[in-house]
Amino acid sequence: MEGIQVLNWDTEDWETVNPQMKRKIISGAKITVAQIALKDGFVVPMHSHINEQITQVISGKMRFVFGGDDNSEVTLGPGDVIVIPADVPHEAHVIGDVFEIDTWSPRREDWINKTDDYLRSATS
């Protein structure tokens, strides 16, 4: 069964990205999934990427602001899911401590090789 991985979130290590964000990442050949914990008040800076993104809010609230041609915003709470197409500029404002799950395709090479400086240097 070449390429098959059996993993458990409980045995994956948390990575501290900055003082207000930590995550666990699992990647396959074409997709990345992450559990993410964010502290109240943190702002994920405006950015875009080649990846389609699905964000599922488990607890807390997140207000997404979209730039570019869309220029809109939406607030998500527990149970809400948003699909963000590739290349759409977006930022996220954390309201209360948040636990969420993100999925991207193709996989997030910048997260895997830790070149996601827009998050590592972010402070709120």
C-alpha cells in the first residue's frame, strides 16, 4: 500500500508560528490539512496563494476580509465553512480564541518548508 499514511492528530506536534498562532500540519502529495489555534485579536495579514482553501471554524469566530475585485467581508462561527478560490486576496481577524481546520490544494509548500514569512512575522 505504497503512499498510504495512517496518522493521528494527537501524536502530531504543535508548531508555534508566532506568539498568537500554532498549528499541526499533515500533507499528502497534493493536499495539506492543518489544525490551527489562534489567539483573540490576531490578524492573519492580507495575502493570496495559488491554493484553493477550505476553512472550517470549530470554536470562536473569524472575520474574513477579501481584497481585489471582491472587496467584501464575512464572519464565521462554529460549524461554518468557507471555500476561498485560488489567488483571492484575503485576511482573517480572530474574534475570541479560535480553533479551526484548513485544507488546501495543491499542498502548502510554503508551510511545509517554513517560508510563510507573512505569518511568522505577523504581530497583532
